[in-house]
Amino acid sequence: MKKLFGVISLFSFTLLLAACSGGSSTAPDAAQAYNLKVNLTDMPMSGVNSVHVTVATVRVHQSADAGTDAAGWQDIPVTAGMPVDVMCLRNGVLLELCRTTLPPGDYQQIRLVMTPNAGGGDASRNYVMTMDGVTHPIDMPSDVKITHSFSVASGKTDVTLDFVAANSMHQRGNGTYYMEPVIHASTMMK
């Protein structure tokens, strides 16, 4: 009975993730060798139906102070379907953004390179759907810096980025939306 419940739970989780991802899943093969995996999750937010964001690339660096043009960045293409509704990533639901093999060492910084909307009211990549069902484009920064220390060694390192939509979304007086992402990071070594 426990085994049947586990299979049903896994199937349900897979359906939920597919329904919320907003695109086809291009997640890497589970057998692929890697020593770093980056996941995304979200805290609950009231007042909106969904918050969709598009992440193009995850970058990591061994220096917390490295600028975007500094040498030494490791760029990891996002393999998850985008845009993703971060509101679906709650209660332990994780979306694998990417995985790769990095040189062993201590890393201090993660940057999420965001794909901007095309402009002119376009809401195809980053948008919020309010409770009345209306879709509004979100003005996003081009990248999001997360200072977080983690080590990559011979085992596997999972970094989870908790996207706190409730603290990230803001509405201007004219009704338009912008985002100043608040993201908390945690690491689990395997």
C-alpha cells in the first residue's frame, strides 16, 4: 500500500509540475553526471492568480564581489520550460532550473539572467495574472544577484532558490507592475 501511495504521489507531483511550468519540460536526463543542481521554489502570495518569470541562464562565481563582466563566471543554460509560474512552486514543490559539472571549489555568488519582455505592453515572458483574470506585464531587472556560499566537491550539491513573490512584486500608482526579486538560497550536499 505504501509503495502504491508513493507511485501515485510521484505521478501527481509530475502532473502538477508539468501544469505549472508553462512550457514543455526539457529537464536533463536524471542519469546525467553533475555535481551542481539549481532548483526554484516559492513562498505563497495572496492577491494574484499567477506570477510568470523567464530565466535564461544561471551564472555562478567564486567571488561574492564579481561584477557581471568579470572573468571566472560559469554559465549554466536553463533547461526547464519557461516561463514558469512561481506560484505553483509551493509546499516543497521544486523546479529544476539546470544542472552541470563545475570545477570543485567554493562558490559565493549566483546570478539569474532574466529574459525581458519585448516591450510595448508585451507580457509573453514575465507577467502577473490578477484575481480578475487580467494579465499584466512585469518590468524585470536583467539579472538578479544572489550572494550565497556553497561548495562543490566530489558529491552532488543542490542549491534551492526560494523566490519570495509576495515580497518581490510591486504595483505602481498607474497600475503597472515591476519586480525587485527577493530570493533566499539554501544548499544541500549529497
